[in-house]
Amino acid sequence: MKFKAEIDVMPLDALLDPQGKAVSNSMQNIGLPEISGVRIGRHIRLFIDATSKAEAEQKTEEACKKLLSNQIMESYTYSVTEG
């Protein structure tokens, strides 16, 4: 079966996010002062051949830990659906 994983990787809340801070500061310049606390991360979509959803989730978890995120500086969440 084919599964689709949607993964979001974000900087940890305790760490600075220079891109997010720059965008957050720019919101006032474009007339949106009510928007603040912007954090910028990455969205990753991948497809997995697996025999079950549990196996696809396990492969997604392994990919996140080994390659797609830096666990010292980032957190990640994901969802796996048939696709």
C-alpha cells in the first residue's frame, strides 16, 4: 500500500527564530500589528510503500529522527494517511 506523510518541522520554542522574528517585526510595517510571535519552519510531504499504517508511521518517525529534523534544535509532528 502507498501512504502519504505530512511532516511539520519547527524550531524549538526555547530557541531564537531569526526568520520568524524578522517576519513578526515586518507585520507592523505592512499594517498588521495584531500579528506577532511568528515562527518559521518547514513542511515536508513524502510517500511511503508499507504494508500497514503502523509501518508507515514507524518509517516516518525514523526519517524524522535520522534525517529530516535536528532534534537538538527542532521538533516535529506528522500525520500519515493512505494515499
